[in-house]
Amino acid sequence: MKLQLPTIIIVCLSVALILTIYFLGENTQSVQEINEESEEFQIVRIDAVNAYNAQDFNGAIEFYEQALELRPENAEIYNDLGSVHYDLGLKYAGPKWPSWRILKESLEGALADLDLAIQTIESGYIVFETSSSKIAKAFEEKAKAQGAEVFPYRGNIQTTLNILIGSTKDHLLQAHWMYLKAIELKPTYAAPYRNLGALYMKIGIRDKAINYLREAHKREPGDEELGEYLQQFRREF
């Protein structure tokens, strides 16, 4: 089974490039592995997929957690559970991504806008750019003090602070951990590498994103969509 979770659209030099989160639990297993699964595990897994298809993400999470109790070393379940958390995190953020962009040039104005953003959106993704390392550091400290997760991206001139807050933060961090766990359990499995790449691209960390996407393509060189994306990215940058 291969289900698409939300499409990730990034604009690079006016070129829209599309990635998808992969929800690839079942079709990566061998016949022997499937035959060895208990009937209870298979039923719970089907219930999880059905809940996801009905967009009952909380229900899907419960079923996948039950599946992990039965098969705690199953990398595919960790990947699929991570993808549900990812989808739920985006749902909490709402249709606008980023949820808030801070353009103030002064530290005082930027910090005031951060307070307003957190109070207004409650859950989502905030982006702040500055050419001042001093302002970036103070802004990052303030965001963390208010419970945000901050992912800095430092370019040649600008520093971009990618900030997750609320339920969006909680679920995307859960997704991140689940994908890493899937890789730990099954390093040859391509889907969590691709999913981590897509997650990092979604929050503006392009260098890490491309590294994970390349690792995914090494493990699944027949993925033509991913191969074309990586070629396009190399041409643009």
C-alpha cells in the first residue's frame, strides 16, 4: 500500500518542486515477514489504515501504538505512525504555511511580533529572517523560553529561524523521532529517509532535507519522482 500524505510545495527560484510524505508500511515487507505476523497485528494494522483514510488521525495513532505493542521492532509501523503525526501537525497549523512571517528589522519590534504571533496562531510555523547574528540569538532565546522549537538555517548573509509552536510542534517532533527510529531499526528502508527529507524541507532546513532525500534515493534508485526532484534541485542551486 502506498498512500500520499500532504504534498510539500517549495518554491526555489520560481520553480515549484513537489515532494510527498510516504506512508509505506505494508508493501516493503517480505512474504515471510507478512506470514509471520499474528492475526491480531494484521487486524490492528488494517484498523489503523482505515482510520487514517477516514482522516481520523487520533484514532490512527491509537491503532498504530497498539501495533507497536505487538511488534515493537517493526520499522514500517514507526514510519507510518510518524506520517500520521506529520499530517496531524499540519492540520493543527491550518491552511497557511508559514503561519506567520516576521519582517521587523529591530529586535524590539521582532520580539513584540513574536509575542503577537504566538498569541494569535497558538499552533503552527513562524519564520523570522535577519542579517544580525545578535538579533537572531536573542530572538531564538525568547522563542525557546516561550516553549517553541527553533530550527536555525544560516545562509551567507541571512539567518532564518524556523519556529514550531503548539500542537504542530508536538506532532512534527513526534514524526521526526518516529522516522529516526524506523531508520535505526531498518537502515535499508527508504521511506523514512524520504519522509525526514520532506519534513526538513517543509520547515526550511534545505541542507539536511537534501541529504536525507539523497539517502532515500540510494536505497530506492527506481524512485523516478525523487530522482527528478534531486536533479532539478542541483540545476537550480
